[in-house]
Amino acid sequence: MRPCPHQYIDRTTGVICTEQLYGDWLLNSLYTAAWERAPMLYRALTSARFSSLLGLFCYDFPLGNRLSGTRRFLWAHHVALEECLDPPTQLDTARKIFERKICYWSCRPLPNDDQTIVSPADARLLIGSWRETPHLFLKEKFFDYEDLLGPEKTLWVRSFANGDFAVFRLTPDKYHYNHTPVAGVVRDVYEISGGYHSCNPGFLAAAGFPYAKNKRVVTIIDTDVDKGAQVGLVAMIEVVALMIGDIVQCYSETRYDAPQPVTPGLFVKKGLPKSLYRPGSSTTVLLFQPERVQFAQDLLANQRRPGVKSRFSQGCGRSLVETEVTVRSEIARPQPRSTTADKLKRDLWMSVAPHGWVH
């Protein structure tokens, strides 16, 4: 049976686009069969070793020394040569192309308004609220925020209860650096172990597996600080996927120069490179505290747009439509709040925060 197409909306043009799903039939057949009939094989397929070997096979063979061969590959994957920092002759493997650097300071300019929250990636975006659903999107359990953050992280689990989320799905052709969506002080960074499940929409819809099963890095940013975004705590969760062998933390304040690890106490500015996915498809999730942000109206309208064939849904057959967004573009703004209420909640939260934090 031929799987149904998956469509999304191009934010710039408003056009409905049909996604080219890489390895769609193979992933659905191989993963679903292994999951249902051979649990040991399934665990092997989603292991770090298999993911690394598959990534090596797919991304590290030379594309040839001729410039024309590289150009054909770049064209087939819709890579804009004019955006790349390195010349095409240096992009001679698929890995180098997927780990490419771009002139983001010119081709992905930040909004002029300092109050905006920006996209951390070139990606396809879904947004929502935990107030509307305790689980996210697929077959009643895509993931919930407790699993995503780690149930043992009780402070963060309490902090983001009934808050809002944004899910950024990077496809293999995308620029694979994550950028900081807000300015603020890093309060916590930790890794949660897990598998390397595919983020292909067909597989997710077929298997209903939660992203919370995958290995991920969680960064908690406190924006209620001097020169911060003033939207409370923001959790940035970087999730590995099939053929993503690693997430490299490499925050840089000047282009890609002098990268440094992301550690507690570090003040991060908005829109700067934070991390790099080692290649393939992957997902970045942002969590916001309740009543702190309001998402852009066009993103909300696109998500409910009729006539779009999406493999994502939220109960009762209601489709959820992704919007393609660019890194550093506006996705939300601070929600107007009472100054008194802000201070009371901030004082209460700080009373249970770990000692020794940089305030």
C-alpha cells in the first residue's frame, strides 16, 4: 500500500509543498517489521553503533573531485551555494555538505525587534500547549514533557507544567547548526541517554514512537536576567535521530569563531550558533513556561489550514500542519504580563532553585 504524502507550508510564499521523504518505504518496512517481529533486531537498528555505521555509509564517501559532481549533489538537495561559507570544492562529501556553515549574518538576518523569540533551526515547525494535550501528536503518545526533560529533573518538570512547546524537525538537506532562540543565562545542561530512532514522519506515524526515547541534550536558559529575553525559563532540547552520531556543543559569539562548550553560568546571546548535529535528520524542541510567550499568528493559522495532507494529527482526525521556518526568524513574542505577578512567581521559583546560581 502506497503511504500517503506528507505536506507542509512554505512560510515565505504560503505555498503547500509535498515533502520528499528520504528512505520512506525502507524505513517504514524495516523498522515496523523489526519492531513487531524481532525486538532484538529493532534494538540493534536503533543503537548508536548502527546509526554511526549507517551515517558513515551514507555521508562519508567522496562525491568525486570534479566540481560538477559536487554541484549536482548540492542541487539535488536544494542547497543554496550562495549561502555557504566554504567554496563548493571543499564540500566533497555528503557529511561536509550537511555540516556546512552558512553566512547566517547576511542570509538569515535577525528581526530588528529585540523582543522576538527566534527559530533555532532551518526546520519544519509545529507549535502547541501542554494545556491542550498532555501528550504530543502521534497515536496518543508522541512524547510528554516529563519524559522529554527527564522525570528525575523535578524542578524543571514543575517549571514547564502547562506550558507551551515548539517542535522543529530538521530534514537531511537542512543546515544542521542550532542557534540560540533567546538571550539568557544557562542554568543547567545535561544529557539523557536513549536510542537513535528515525524522525521520518512516515515512521513516526506508523510506530508512534516518542522522541523521548531518543538520546538528547537539554539546556535550560533563564531569560529573566539583565539583557535577557524576559520570557522566563526556556528549555532547548536537542534530539538525535537515525544517522545522527553526536550533538556537538559549540557556542560562538562571532560567526563560527572560537567555539566554546555550553555550561551553567554562561550568558548566551540570541541567534548565535550553539550546537551542531552530526548529519541526518533530527529534531529540536523548545519548551516555554505557561503564559510567557505568544506564537506568531501565521504559524497558528498555518497549523490549522485545511486541504493539507499531513501525517501528524492531534486526536479526532485533526491534522497538524507544519510550517517551514528559517533559523533566526521570528516565531514568538513575550506575552504581556503583570509586573507584580511576575515578581511573585520569580521570587517563588528562585526560593526552590539550587544554590550558587548566577542571578
